Amino acid sequence: MHERIVSMMRNEVGSIVNASIPGTMVTEEEQLETLFKILEVWVEIPEDVVPENIHAARRDTIKKQLVELVVDYYERRGEELKAQVSEQGAIDLDPLREFERSYLLQFVDRLWMDHIDALDAMRAGIGFRSIGQRDALVEFKNEAFRMFDELKAAIQHYTVDALLKLLRSDVTVTIQRPEPVRKMPVNVQTNADDLAKASGQSKVDEAEERRARSVVNQQNKNGSRNPSKSRAN
């Protein structure tokens, strides 16, 4: 997943450079100003990236510098977040990998549903193109292919944009550990002895008294059930 995200990042920065500088050479100063303005939302552009002779600057050279700048910044911020959680005892946790999976799945799910809805709408109206003597099936395939390319580009852009903006901010990671389950004590002690002493009667005397009462009650029951035996004796 991480290598795929880095690859998406390289492609996205390269696409922005190509869109800002259409030719192989920089022809106008405004081209670099527009390019740096877009990328400064993600990273800080150092002065050594700006060429001394703007009109002699090649697009491929600028692209290589900016791609490496963004990727190096991304990796460095990831190591900083990993160091934060390591100090909290989570040595095996890599926060950046968790952010990558979360953002990518989020945008794939949302944009894929929008893509399906757009295909349904296009399918409903593709038949009208046959009026212009065009094959509706061929038109549908070409349009669907173009829309799928736009879907991949949108997933790449939104994922890269969200991750870099997240790292550009002052983000910190805090580990929240679950509270340990409290176990019931095995040996439970009561204050029965203290209560017995306070009432002037020990716990053993109470038990003997209960057993004596039980014997007397049993004898009374037996006597009431066998009155003839009692009179004969």
C-alpha cells in the first residue's frame, strides 16, 4: 500500500508540473509562480529549487526536483509520526500506513459510487447518438473508458491531497489504551466478626444456636406426627 501511495504521489506531482509548464522549457515566469502556488499547499518550496535563469530551466529538471522534494517530505513526516507513537510504547504501529489505508478506502468507496451513477446516466442517453449515424455500443465503450480514467485520476488526486495536507498541519498522534478489566477478588472477607463482637455474640455461637433451633423444631414436628408413640411411652 505504501509503495502504491508513493507512486500516486509521484504521478500527481508530475501531472501538475506538466499542466503548469506545457512545453519542455519554462517560457514565462508566471508558469513557475502558478506551479509553486499549487504545491506550497502541500510542502514548503525552498529557494534552491527556483532556477536562477528561469527561461533556461527545463521542465524535466524541475519535475524531478519537485517530485523528490514532496516524496522526501512525506517520508520524513511519516518517520516523525512513528517516533511519536514509539515514545508511547507502540513500537510496531506506523500511523502513516493507517492514514494511507483509511484515506484511500474512503475515496475509492465514494468516487466509485459516483462513477456507477454517472455510467447509468450515460447509458440512458447513449442511444441518441445513433441519430448521428454513430454506433451506440462503440460510443458507450469509448465514453466508459474515458470515465474510468477520470475515476483513477480523481482517486489519485484526492488521496494525495488529503495525505499531504494532513502532514502539512501540526498533527500529533496519541495512543489511547483500553482500561484493564477488573477481576473480582477470589477471597472475599466480610466484617461478620466485627458485627458479632459489637452485638456481644460471636459468629460461632450464632451457628450453634441455629443448629439447636433446627433440632428442636424437627423433634416437635416428629412428636406432632406420632402422638400414639408418645402416649405409649
